[in-house]
Amino acid sequence: MNDIQQKAKPPRIQSVDFLRGLVIVIMALDHVRDYVTNVRFDPLDLDETNASLFLTRWITHFCAPVFVFLAGTSAGFQRHAGKTGGELSMFLFTRGLWLVFLEFTAVKLAWLFNFPPALYIMQVIWVIGVSMIILAVLVRLPMSAVIAVGLVTVVGHNALDAFGAASFAPSQAMASGQGQSTALGNLWSVLHIPGQIQAGSITFLIGYPLIPWFGVMALGYAFADLYKKPENVRRSLILKIGIGMIAAFVLLRGINIYGDPSRWAVQGDAVKTFLSFINTTKYPPSLLYLLMTLGPTLVVLSFAERWKGALFSAMVTFGRVPLFFYIIHLYVAHLAAVFIGMAQGYKADSFFSLFIFFPPDYGVGLFGVYIVWIAVVALLYPPSKWFAGVKKRNKSPWLSYF
């Protein structure tokens, strides 16, 4: 088994690691902001926000699509490195289960600093895990079928926006306000509508429904085939695809008919109008949200193959240990909230919960958020570099699950 795993271990592609590291550092900004900000409104609410707050939140929209897309790309690289369909399918299935387990254990504990047995939060690690399980099936199909599944899911899912969970409830349940609790309604929430499911005494908070995330991962898996081409050809194709996606976003968003359940509108000034234009829907990610984020991402990726330097190397290091960084940074960001809260006169246990339940007068301004973010990232660089070295030196197949 070890020989198979070592033979199938894909080579590291620095530009991909750089991109993954860059977005995970940006993601840390979002979570640090969640934990230490003194702002108690949605930064994307155009009636209350300002451009600095809005863009601090908006830039982090790039993170989840890139994680999911590159998770598929990494699976494609493993196929290129020699894994058979069966080996790759088994790896994706078992790693998907592992990620779901981590979401409900280590990640849950990091978010809450307590472990309520009746509450489960289904976020990005959960959706990556389940999408991997779905991809474990898709990789046994012809590549044309994988691409078709990805395109239909990503491009077509906004046609389903009109169907809420209550649409699948019996008329009596809808009339009594219980439609959300029906089996079909709950399934639809898991698939496409964020919300809450009550199963006896257990509550599931669904932030990341499956559709269209598994389609994004399927397209990332197909995208890996571009790396079979010569560098100049590949870079040109990636650049053209990225620019094409940006153009498609501008065109579809300008038409304002399909691709996002939230329409943009002219605001009181040009800046707010621009913010309205780029304020697309993340939960679930709309077609326009994915075009808006993955398009520029591919443009950056096309140029990153020729980048060098200390900052590039640092992002590559983070990008080689994304799951390690993700889990550890949540604990560090949450601890930062505890220490800041204690410095402001609150008891530590006031912060043993999700950030939305923190004291209303707690927190720091946007400048303070950026200072804490930089400190968290700097603090996590040495352990990330250490673990990247462990993964490079140690050939144990179990390390591929981290």
C-alpha cells in the first residue's frame, strides 16, 4: 500500500500552492474580523457599511471557491501521478469522511470553545468533505461527463432559487409553519438552501449547501488536465479562461436577469453603486459569485507560475498545509478574542461561544482587526513551515489526509 501511495504522490506545483496559501491567508482576515471586530452589522449591508468594511469582507469571497476548486485540481494531479481510478476514488471517499469528522469535532470546538453535543455547524470543511465523496464517484466516469456535471450544476443551479425548503412541504405543514421540518424540505436545505434543521434534540446549522459546490470541485478536477500541456500553452489558456469568466460576469451582472437571486441597483453615489454591482450571493454561491471570484483567480494563477521572492515562498508554505493552517488559525483567532475581551474587562467565558453571541460593546476597529490578522498570520508561519517540512520528509500516506 505504501508503494502505491508513494508512486501516486503528485508533484508540488508552486503556483497552485501559492494561490492556495494566498487565499487561506485572506480567509484568516475574515475569521479574525469575525472574532475581534466591534462592528455589529453585516459589512455587506449597503445601508450601514462603508467601502473599507465592505471590501474587507468582500475580498474574502475568493477563499471558499478557490479551496473547493483546487481540491478538485489536486485530485486531478493525483490521477496524473499514477493513481488508478479505484485508488483515487477510495482516497477521495476516505478523506471526505475525515473532513466531515473534523468539521464536527476539532473545527466545531475551535469555533465555539465548547462542545455542545446537540449542535453541528456545516461549513466549508463539511462541504469540501462531502463534495470529495461525490467526486469519488465522478472520477470513475469519462472526463466529458465530469465536466458536464460541473457545468450544469454551476451554471444552472440558480434556476432553482425560487424553490425554498417549504416548497417540498405538504400544504398542511406549510399552513402551520412546519414545512421546513419535512424530510424533503430538510434534504433541500442540505442541497441548496442554507438554514437550520432540527432532528429531535440535534440542531444542524447549514451554511454551505452542497449545490453547486461539488460542481465547482468537479470543474477543478477537469482543470488539472491543463497541466499536461506545455507551460506557455497552459498559461495562455488559463489566462483566456479567467478573462472570459470576468467578461461573462460583467455581461450577466449588467443584464441583471439571471445568475444571482440578488439584483444590483443604482445607489446614492458611484462607489455604493459599484459595491452593489459586486455584491453577489455566497450562500449558496451564485453563478455570478463564482464567475466573479474564480475568473480573477485564474488570471492570477496564469501569472503566478513565473513569480518568485520571499512573499511568494511564504504563501507557498501556507499553501502546502492548508488544513493544518485552517484548524490552527481558528483556535488562535478565537484565543485572540478571549484575550482582547479580558483586556476590555469581560470574563473569558463570555467568549466561549460563536462570535455572533459576543458582548455587544466588545471589539476593536478595522485598523485593529488588520493588526491582529497580521499577528495571527505571522504567529502561524513557523508551525506551518515546520509541518510542511514534516510532510515533505515523511512518506507516510496518512499525512496526505492533512
